[in-house]
Amino acid sequence: MKFTRRFFIPCILLTIMVWASCKVDKVSPVTESVKDISGTWKVIKATRNGTDITTYNGVDFSQFSIVFKSGTYTLNNRLPFLTDTSGTYSLNDPQYPMQITFAPVGETVIKTDFVYPIVTGVRNIDLTFSANPGCNSNIYIYTLQKVN
């Protein structure tokens, strides 16, 4: 009997201590911020079908830029891109965008994949598209980085 009491009393006390120490903390959901792509962006890398074409002769990616401002975009120093006309843009979801829509003035609306990663502490934009117009079997990925 003494053994049983010595065994059960500590077990009961331990159970009470564990039960009393358990608290359910309410965790508030974190609200993701709206993605703001305003500013001037330049191409830092361009690939075609997985091959880096950033330094190919004949195409100077360093002169091209796209300026996003208040729902509009402006292209500077044209380059093979989704469009060659400035216009408006929109993201499919302001907090978790996966697609960007370009609506060039007087042209057909163009939708493309949109990735907004942080690479080595710097925000980038990756745009994936087929040549427009051109060969649809060529897949281009332009990596843009903000310059201002």
C-alpha cells in the first residue's frame, strides 16, 4: 500500500502540473502586404528556353527599362518583350500575385506568369512569356530588378 501511494501521488501531482501548464495561445493570422511594383525596373537576366541570352550580341538589355506607376507602365528603349506599347497593368491578386496583365493602348490584353522573389536580399520580378509575335515554342524568362 505504501508503494502504491508513493507512486500514485507523484503521478497525480505531475498530471495536475502538466494540465495546469497547458495554455492555448491564440495566434492572429498575419496579413500579407500588398505587392507594390511601382518604380523603374531593368532586365538583369534573360533566358530563352533555359539558355542565358543576356549577353548575346545584337540585343542590349541594359538600355531597356519598364516603369510601373499608378496602374500604368511605360517602356523605354524597346526590346523583344510581351508588348512594345505602353499601357496599363494589373496583378491578379494584390497580396499573392501569380499573374500580371498588360493592357497596351490599342492592342490585345496580355497575361503572363508573375513571380516576385527576393534574391540575395533584393526584390526581383520574373516574367515568363513566349515570343509575341514569333515562335510560341520559345519560352523567355526576363528577370527584372528595381533601379530606384
